[in-house]
Amino acid sequence: MNYFLTEEQQMILDTARALAKSKIKPVREKYDEEGIFPWDIVKEMAAADLMGLYIPEQYGGMGGGVFALCLAVEELSKVCGGISLAMAATALGTFPLLLFGSEEQKAKYLPGIASGKHLAAFALTEANAGSDAGNMATTAVRDGDDYILNGTKQWITNGGEAQIYSVVAMTNKAKGTRGATAFIVEKGTPGFEFGKKENKMGIRASATRELVFNNCRVPAKNILAKEGMGFIVAVNTLNNSRPGVAAQALGIAAGALEEALLYSRQRVQFGQPISSIQAVQHMLANMATEVEAARALVYATARTIDSGEKSFAKISAMSKLFASEVAMRVTTDAVQVMGGYGYMKEYPVEKMMRDAKITQIYEGTSQIQRNEIALQLIKEAAKMK
Amino acid sequence: MHIVVLIKQVVATTNVKLDPETGTMIRDGVESILNPFDEYAVEEALRIKERMGQGKVTVVTMGPPQAKEIIRKAVGMGVDEGILVSDRLLAGSDTWATAYTLSQVLKKIGDFRMIITGKQAVDGDTAQVGPEIAACLDLPMIAWVRKIESISETQIRAERLMEDGFDVLESPLPAIISVVKEINEPRLESLKGKMRAKKYDPQVLTVADLPGFEVSQVGLKGSPTKVFKTFTPQRQYKGEMIAGEPAQAAANLYEKIKTLKIV
């Protein structure tokens, strides 16, 4: 399918593809096995100018918007959906700054992120506040010109590796969701420590860790937007970042499809390549159709966001929902096409299947995406009356 | 410090086909790329510049107009400038004529402190042009460099790869070095580099731009190398099949190699 990419977008795609092939493919198995953070690859991404794709040029980025981010994340995820997450999760941690940061905050933090020197992370989830983010227990209490943060954030992607954290904490519990506030907290701030490192099923090259705030003093000037706007920051961040997860899911699916297709042409059973067997052909046909449909939806969503259109919560949730469900089905089918070999670690599809699963869970589960889509549908219907 | 890297456009294949009529390489339909060994040379120059915190890297190539493409590739990797020497009078030049031409370009550039080349080009595989330039310019040369231990404006200390280990050599600068692939891992072209490269138009020189250039030294006529005949050798596989039951076949095979005094 021709998506009519500009010359610059094509360059982004080619650069990410070249990097994935030459730098990530040879080491993805090692990183998956050892579960260590791929700093050497992050440096390569930074040197190739890929870490600041979505950051405006005035802050040292490429100014390519959400679409540029999606193109790169898709290409990298075709090869490794774990390593690509260093970029996608940094974007998630950077959107609060891009969307709500003051000029001073942007000028201070964005250039370091754009150059790839610093990674970012977004901290909303807690042990008892997952889909129900309003139930969070982390507090921020005003003390003079500062706020004192206490509490533990859980499952934070890039946790421990990132320099800049966008953290949502309750400043006024009585106000419920209007009592949350978003802060920028830098690594190294006294009282800000890293806790448990998670041992995960997939995306094992990505760091997932607890953030522990113990009387951590953060200056009031680090507030994003205003006190009480924490959930508005969070919701808008997720609306902008979900296409990035969708692109990760899309990349994983496309990578698995490619592996299954190549294999089916080589594997001979009953005296013929299995690609000649109609049962296999139909599986491949379904996989390819779903991948292309996911791509069309993700690209259209990213382009809509970049166009300046204000209302995109619904399509953002749709793209994340659809692409992640496609990723799970396609990677599972890729393992099926490859049979016993697909199940073995000698081939990359079992890893792709493990990596795909998280895309249905984080940044809002598939069920939460459906809630969001339904909510928007009903709102739209109500307006039509 | 100004570093000049000499690069070459080559065909992207190790299976070079020759035209039996003219004895020259068939380039039609074969993709052209930057000589892979030259990527290591470009990378090393960029690293020296980065290590020293200042400087300039210029790539120079001799070739037809389409050789601008490899200059753009080098610009994408991060070099500052590129120069193409291109002239019909240079067609058919051998390694000596090429070395003479490139030395004239280097004389024109003048202010370089160091010249880096790949250890050889993958088409001709002669590895001669670098040392010949050293001779033309009367410069010291360290070939087959696998590591630069230290470098300053006036001095280089480098490890030269040998068959049985390595030598550590020091040389004053300016000097010329050729590098082997063990020296580094070339970077990819960055996005910003590619964008600059897309618009970059390298300086193109003809022999008329080179003061005192002697046309008699170059081209097919000026080249000391004369090619009388080139051909692609026919490969002949003379295998013998030893048939029969495995035990008997093994015994027959053993008899044969005993007769041939291999065992």
C-alpha cells in the first residue's frame, strides 16, 4: 500500500530500518535473554537523530510529530519490540512536557531528550491504581515553594534508566480526580529512589521498575500545567502516546508476518513448501490483511493528531486497541505457521508473541480502550440530537 | 586538524564480470556503493575529529560524475566537505595515474595533516594507490592500521596489523594511513546527515583545475600498466563418484588415497 510518505518521512523509515537491521537484529536475542537495558542501541538511535523525531526543531528535535515517531517505532519493532520501547516510552514521558510544559520547562528538558542524552518516563500506575488511576495513593503536599512527594509508582517503563520523570500525585484527595497534579522529577533528586526491577514475560530489553518517593522535595516550578490538572495531563498524554504503542504492536505483527512468510517458503512437508498448502496460505492472508488494516488506522490517527485536529481520543484508542489485538493474533499465528520451530527460541517469533502481549495491557488495557471508544461514541451521539 | 579521506565508488558485488572484448569491468545493471573499506576510513576520520574536539574532514574521490553519490553517503555520515575529480582525460587510469592525480588534488588542498584510506578497494584489490600517494607526496605511511593509540597535531602512534600480530609505529604528521576493518564499526548515516547530503553538491575538479598537471601521466596512455588480456577463468570440477555399499565404498576410497600417498 502506498501511504504517500514525504521524502523526509521516507528517510526516517529508511534510517530506522537500517539501524534495526544492522544494530538491533544481531543482539535482540541476547537482550531478551539477559533482560538488560540496551544503552548501546539507544546511543546508536541518538546518533542517527531518531530520539527527537517528534520534538520540535527549536528544541533540537526533527519536528516530525506523532507520525514520525510511529514510523520509527514500527520499523524498530519489526525487529525488536523490546528495544524499540526505549524510544516509545521516552515519548510517553515527554508528551506531558510537550503538551503542558512552560517555555522554561521545555527549554530546560527537551534538548537533552531530543539529542538522546536523556530518556524520559511517565509515572501514573501504582499497585492499587492501574485502570482505576484515580485510586492512586502517592501524595504531594505543599511546603513553601516545594511539594513533598511520598508513595510508590509501579511498572514504570524506562524506570531507573530515564533522567526525566513525569509523575502524577494527589495534591488534594478530597477533590478526587481533580485533586491530582503532574510534576517533573529528575533522577537524583533526594528522596527519589528506584525499587523492584520486574522480571517480565516479554519486552525484556525494556526496564520496568518501581519509583519510590520518600519525602522527595520537588520545586513548585516543576508542576506541569497547574495544580489539580494532573489527570488532564495524563489523559491528554495517553491520547497522544497511544498511537506509539499501536505502532509498536503493528511493527511486532509485521515482523512476525515476515518471519512466517519467509519460513513457509522454505519449509517442505508432504513434498512441497508449506506456502503451497491452502490452510497455511489462508493464515498468511489473514495476517497480512490485518497488519495492513492496522497500519492504515495507525497512520491515519497519527496524521490526524499532527494536523492539529483537537478531537482524537476515540481514534487514538481505536488504533491502540486494534493494532495490539492484531499483534497478538498475528504473532500467535506466526508461531502456528512455523509449528515446533516457531515455539523454539532459535526463531524470533516466540519472542514476538511474548512481546505482543503487553501491547494489549499497558497504556490502557484493551478493555479500557473499548470504554474510551464507547464513551466518545455516546458523547458524539448525544451532540447530534 | 584537517583530515582528508580518499574514497572510491565500487560495484556492489564481489562477482565482477569482465567484458572479454575490451577487458574492462561490466558496470551496467550493477549497483554502485562506497568501497566498504573506505567506510572504516571515513569513520576513523570522524572519530579523530570528535576526539580532538575540532577539525575538518574532507573526502576526495576520482571517478565519473555519478561518484558524487558516495560523497553524499560520506556527508550523511558526517564529513564536512567532498571533492570529486572527474575528467574524461582520466579514463582508463591505472593505480599509478590515479595516485598521481589524487596527489595533485591533495597538493591543491594543501592544509591537511592526515590522509586516510581504506586498506584496498574491493574491485581492483590492489591496495596500491595509498602507498603510491605516499611516494608521490613524499609522506610517511602506516598501512593496515587496526588502532590509533594516540594522535596529536604533529604525531600519530598506531598499531599496524601483521599476519603474526601487530607492530606499534609512530610517525610525524602529516602522514597517510590505510585502515583495516578491525579498527572500528562505521556509523550509519544520521537523519540530519542525510538531509544535508540530499542538498549537498560537492566541488567538482577537472585536470585543468590542478596547477602543473601533466596530462601525459594519466589516462589509458599515461598509465604504466598495460592490460593485454583479461578473462574469467573457467571453473572445472573434476569429482569422482565412488559408488557401492558404504563399507565397500569406504574401502575403495581408502585404497585410492593410499595410492595417492595422502595417507
